[in-house]
Amino acid sequence: MIVCHCNRVTASDIEACCLGGASSAREVRDVCGAGDRCGGCRPLVQLLVAKHGDATGERSFRENSVGALAATA
């Protein structure tokens, strides 16, 4: 199902972002662009993040990204 028509982002794309560590609608937007344009999909993006956002039980996406960047420096 397409959630963000502006950027053609599906519910599966958002779930994958969450499984990859994204834990907020802003982090999902930064990764896949959902909710970046008109904003009509933001309530659904937030709902999907609430459903899948803590699926990994790990640190937030930002913490994982910063850790990965520090490890490569």
C-alpha cells in the first residue's frame, strides 16, 4: 500500500526503515522521504512508526548512525 504518494513510499518501506532502527516519523522521513512534501500522509506515517518503531528494541536510528560513523572514522 502506498502511504506517501508524493514520494511513492509504501507501508513496507516504512516498516523496513523502522526495522533498520528509525524510531520516529522524522527519522523515517529522513531515510525514505515519507511526509517530506505535502504532509498529507504524516498521520499515517506516525501511526506506522508507532506500530513498528520499536520493533528492534535497540537504540534509536540516530544513535546507531552516529555509532556507525564514529566506527568508520
